[in-house]
Amino acid sequence: MGSNQSWVTEFILVGFRLSAEMEVFLFWIFSLFYIFSLLANGMILGLICLDLRLHTPMYFFLSHLAVIDISYASNNVPKMLANLVNQKRTISFVPCIMQTFLYLGLAATECLILVAMSYDRFVAICHPLHYTVIMSWRVCIVLAITSWVFSFLLTLVHVILVLRLPFCGPHEINHFFCEILSVLKLACADTWLNQVVIFVTCVFILLGPLCLVLVSYSRILLAILRIQSGEGRRKAFSTCSSHLCVVGLYFGSAIVMYMAPKSRHPEEQQKILSLFYSLFNPMLNPLIYSLRNTEVKGALRRVLYKQRPI
């Protein structure tokens, strides 16, 4: 590096290139979505804690999904909202790297938790007589802890590889948060190793888990078709269809974002996909699981009934 180059200590988040009026409008809309996301996921957590009927492996993993969604949204959205109404859109280097670390770690954890949920449904429907033995609380806790620890250790590798790069300008990140691909574009060195590690990670965290989920649900579908009871078939399909909706939305957009050729997806489209992860996906998950799940709706009615004065 030349001696006349200065090291970057902060970045500018470009965000959305819109008029001031449109940015204020988006500030209020996104604020409502963010608040709704926090309340809805908080409601899911509260119901699972309060209702003993929801103390099952499926809802144990769903509670982790709610924690991830709350953390995921809180990692990216508040800074985005502040930038929509503030002309100074800077972020220091260390908070930027922390934002990248949490973003990747939470995203990878959600992938693995979704796999654990699909395995839980596979055992419940295909091996119902052995369900309590296979999906014991010890197994559930091990699966959850492994998902969190493995994801954040893998993310730590990405962060270490980013920290070895020199950032000497320009310092404008064409995004609304420190997304790793946008940050790498500002490095003053070759980022081929970072790109290779990101691709390999996508294969193991996206394609691998997605294949496991598809195999599980193909087996589940065959088992559902063999159920003689119409009510049992409907209940099993309702529970699994909710999970499949979340899996399809999450994995589909992630694969498009990180594995599709970048020439086909300009930066503005990448921002929209990231916005889906940061804001809309955390809001949709509790809607899908509550509106399409009779057990969650029943738990909500029981909690509300207990709160009524006699």
C-alpha cells in the first residue's frame, strides 16, 4: 500500500437512493413493520413459555426461531431507520464488523434450526411411536446448541478473513447495513479467498440443509398420504405446510442472493432481498406459524381467557 493512502475508520451507508419525502414515508412504514415483528415474535415466545401444551420439541425450536428473528431485525433495522431520517449515515468500522458478524451468524443459525424443525416433523409423522425417545429434551438441546455454536464459529472465520483485508477508500457501502458482499467491494486487496469461503459456506449452510429438508418432507408427504384418518391427514399437512412456507421463503431468497450470478441481480435488487431478510421474514414467520397453527391459536385463546376478570 502506498504511504499516501489513509485507512478507513468509518463507512457511509448509502441506503436507498430515494427522495426525502419517500424516505420519511418508508421510515414510518418500516417502523410499523419492525414494531409488529418484535411484538409478534415476542407473543410467540410468551405463549410457548406460558402454555404447558406448547412445551414440545417443535415449539422449543420455534422459540429459537423467534429469538433469531427478533435479534436479526434488531441488528439491521434500527440503523436503517435512523439513516432514513438522518443525513449523516456513517457507521464506525468496529460496529460495522459486528453488524456483519451478527447478520451472518443469525442467518446461518436459522438455516440449521429450520433443519432441526424438519427433522422433528419427520420423526413425529414417520416414527410416531418412537418420537419421545428420538426427540428427547437432551437431543433437542444438543441440536439447538450445536446450531448456534457451529453457525457463529463459522461466521467468525468470515470476520477474520474480512479483518485481514486493508480498507483504504472509498468508504461508501452501497447498502443499508454492513452486508458482507458490499463490504468486500471496498477492500484494497484481492478478495478471492473471501469469495471462495462464502461460496463453500453457502453450499454447506444453504444447499446442504435444503436437501435435508426436501428429503425429510418427501418422506413426510408419503407418510401423510398413508394416513387413513382424514382429520389426522389434515392436521399433519397443516403443521408441515407452515414450515414449508418458511423454508421456501428463506432458502429461496438466500440462494438467489448469495449463489446466483451477480450480473443478473443488480445492487438495488440485492438491497430488496436483504430487506426481506431483515424486516419481512421476521414479521412473516410468526404470522405463518400462528395463523396456520391451531395449537398456537388455542394457546392464545387460553392465555387471553385467563386474563379476563371473573
